[in-house]
Amino acid sequence: MNLTRIISIVLFLVSIGLAYYLYSNINSTIEFQDYIVSTEKQITDKLAIIREAEKAYLESHGHYTSNWDSLINFIEHGQVPITVRREIIKQLAYGVEDVTVEIDTVGFRSAKDRIFKKNFALNATTDGTFIEFFIKEGDYVVKGSNAYRMRVNGKNEVYRFSDQGTVLKLSTVKPGDAVKRGQYLADLWDYQLNPNVDLKNLATIPGTGKTFDIFVGKIKRAGSMVSVIEVKDPAPLNPARSENNEAQIRKPLGFGSRVDVSTSGNWE
């Protein structure tokens, strides 16, 4: 075997090795980026639950909590008051009105339902004559599916859902009944947050196993002391979110503020 052939074989093997090295690096980078995206979705799912739980805790107790055991126990077993706000207006002299606001508690709802579920109503889109529902109580409906039929201006029209959820209750409207625009037709509910998150490990950050930083306190606004909260990931898996990164491309995932009355999340 001459020298030229030996060199050719060596260069061929080197090129194969280099190609594999480049492919491996690129593939590892892509896999790591996919892992970051997946992990950050898990993190924001938890942050969204923590935020709603803290808001419900504030409604029930008048303040936020920085104790994870207390928060998790509240989610599992707590109750949130259902309130009705009333304004009592008294006419005084010279056309002046005295307005008194009263807030009455009319019942309680489980904290878990308050945090995870949203309720909404199906209302008539326009005036017409009701013909039929395409649904029954207990059905799960999707956006765009048929909801009900009405006769409007001499034509039978089908109206569809603009949201998705489970039908809780139908109104007592009957075929032939006159229906006004905005009239209540049905109650529905759906999950607004991921119900599969492990609540017992709510404080643990996916990907790193660390614990979310949580701060609660009071600040003065308009002469009153109001509650504030900040929750964030102290050690982001994503290098672009690291506070040690001089580029400061992105902030660590979190919500709220220590100096402002806000519960906004920076992933939204």
C-alpha cells in the first residue's frame, strides 16, 4: 500500500469521525433545547397553580402565605367564601348620594375547585324562538360544536360553542319559548390549570429539584397596606435565564413583585 493511499484512508476516517462529532453535538444541542422547552412547560404549570392557590388563600385568609405546607394543605382541604357585593345608595340633600358597599358571604366553595376549575355560562346570541338543545347535562363539548337551534327571522339557525367544557346544567327553556339575547341557557365548567400536577411536590422545581423562592409581604399603596407576593425559579436550567448570565437574555421564570401589586407571570 503506497503512502498516498494510506493518507487517503486516514483522511477518510478523520472526516467520518469529524462528521459524527458534529452530528452528535448538534443532536445533543437540539435534544437539550427540547428538554428545556418541556421542563419550562412543567415549571409554568406549577407556577400557574401556585399563583391561583395564593390568590385563593388571600381571599380566604386576608394575606398570602410563604409556607408551602400551609399552601398545599389549603389546596387539598381549604374552603373559599362565595361573596355577593351590594351597593346601598341613599339620596342626601342637594342631589348628593351616599354609597355604602356591603359584601355578604353566601356560601363556600372548595379551594381545589376555585383554583383548578372555571365556570362559564352559555347565553342566547340573539332574540328568537327556541327549538332544541344538541347537548345534555354531563356532556363534554368542544369549541365549534353545535349547542342549540333557534328560529330567527323565519329561519332555523344553529348556534355553536365558543369554548369547551362539561355541561353542568341546562335551563328550563322549552321548544317554542321566546328567548331574548343574553338569556341564560346552560352552565359549563372546564379545567383552567393542569389537574395532573403532583401537589405534594408543588414547591419542587422540575429539572433541578430545587425549591421555588417565595416572598410575601406588605407595601403601602394609597394610604393602605396591601399584600404583595413574588415567586420565582432561583436556579434556572435554561442558561439564558440565569441571573449570572451577563447577557440577561431572559429573566428566571416567576410571577409577582416585591414592590408592586401584581401577580403577572413573565412567561405569559
